[in-house]
Amino acid sequence: MVLRVQVRSRGRSDLIDITEKIRALVRESKVQDGICFLYVPHTTAGILINENADPSVARDILNELERLIPWDGHYQHREGNAAAHIKSSLAGASETIFIEAGELALGTWQGIYLAEFDGPRQRNVWVKFLVTQK
Ligand code: ZN
């Protein structure tokens, strides 16, 4: 079974911390030992793991991606959102996180972000758990 999480983004580019939503799903699942797969079915959004203790890290990531891949750069894609497709490719469409003792095994400073690059809009994260033996 695939669980679906809906996320609302706020700007054209946005990093939305979904760590607590995913933690809640893990707890509801009662999986004690396993793997959590996260998948974003979009071509202009992605998913990434990085620091969520200092919010300036997320802003730096977005600002630097914008500098490297400017919205109004010279691209061939006629829809006008080539920068979003490129950023989405860099962020990637999936993450894999272990579940130990019924909790996501994230590093101390790590959080999970839905990475929006062509918002604001409604996005989806697909979640699947694989139960493994202790
Ligand atoms: Zn496009």
C-alpha cells in the first residue's frame, strides 16, 4: 500500500519541512524495523534531506540554486519552467530512510523537505514502508 501525503507550497521555490508528517505516518504504521521510501511524482519538485535546525540553511539552498539555475536563463523548454525541471533533477525524486525502534533513523540535524521549484501549488509525496527483520 502506498500512502499519500499532500503538501501545499507557498512560493515559486520553497522548501517545506515534512519531517513531522512522515514521523507521524511511521508511528501510525507500527513498523518497528524497516525502510521508509519517499517518492515525489513531479517533474518540477523534488525531495531532499538537510538541516532543519537553522532555517537559514534552507534559504541558502534555495538562493544558491536560483543563482546557479536562474528562472530567466536561456533554455529550450517552451513551457517556460526549465529552471524548475533542472532543480528538480538535482534534488531528486526519492529518499530512503531506515526505521529503527519504530522511529525514522535521521541524523540529529536532518529534516526531510519537499522541494518546490514551480509553485505555489499542491504537491504529493508517496510513502511506502518495508518491514524488515530486527
Ligand atoms: Zn515544463
